[in-house]
Amino acid sequence: MLLSLRPLAALAALLLAAPAPAADLTRAVEIVEGKCFICHGAEGESSSPVFPRLAGQHASYVARQLADYQSGRRKNDTMQSMVNDLNAEDFRLLGMYFESKPTRAHPVADPELAQVGRFVYNRGNPYSGVAACADCHGAAGHGTDKLPRLGGQHAQYVETQLKKFSQRERTNDNAVMHTIASKLTELELKAVAAYVSGLQ
């Protein structure tokens, strides 16, 4: 009896050790080619600084933002119309699709300004109470499954989002961002945005 169980045990061990099958992203590709590529590019590398780069962005973060657009928690008429006919599974697959895309290095438009941003990003501003961005988003700006990847993002897009947090126009995400962004000076805001644009 013991001998007959050994092959089964070996098979079970092999199955457990085998990597999980890759997700079928056919549906995600279909959506990207039909909608997303127009603004964000097929590979998640948007050419316009108005639209965010999505390559390498955390899957769960992308899915949550899409759901927030659909529900109206995050306001944007264009995005809301794009996701109206999608569902939670579509959001999950789109997140996985964009997370799987490689990120690229991008030159910083103003290196001197970015150096100011480097200080604020890594150390904050103890004189005004601004917390270091790196404390939550990581030294390289890679974020977490709950916090967005900032490394390599368009400076203009980051600047716009920080202003929306500061003015409480964007309320779907971490409320802590409202407090932090409202304490940033115009110089610090632009500098941080410039700095993260050069991270990878």
C-alpha cells in the first residue's frame, strides 16, 4: 500500500512545485487595442504628458482606479465613458496587462529642479511638516499594491495630481495625500514631479 502511494505523492509534489499558469490576457489586449492605446499607448507608454504612463503600474492599483472611475469616486468624464461597459474582471485583467509591461528610463527635463525634488522626495521638508515621499512610495518610486508607482511617470501628470490632492478635487485615494500635497510649495511640487519622472 505504501509503495502504491509513492507515485501519487511524487505527482502531487510536482504539481505543487509547478508555476501557476499565466493569466490569459486576450481580453485585456482586446480592450487596450480598442480603447486604452489612444491615450496610454499599447505598451502603457503614453506619449502625452497629460496622460499617465501605465507600464509597470501595480495591477491592483490600476484595477481600483478603473473601478473608481466607473463608480464616479474619481472624476474624469473621458475615463468614465471608457470604462462604463467594463466589469471587475476586465479591470483585473487590464491591471495585470499593464503591470507586465516593462518600464523605460526617461530623461529629466530640468535636472537642477529635480535635485531639489530629490531632497523633498527622500527627506521631506521638516520645516513645513512635509513628509518624505519615499516613506510610502519607496526610494525608487515603485510604490506598493495599494500605492501607485511614481518612478518614470510624466512630470506634468504628477504635478496635476498633486494639485488635485491639494485642492481636494481628487478624493478617491489616501486622505493623507490631501494633507501632504497642501503643504507643498509650488517649487517643491514641481521639483518632486521632475525628480520622480527620472526614476525607473
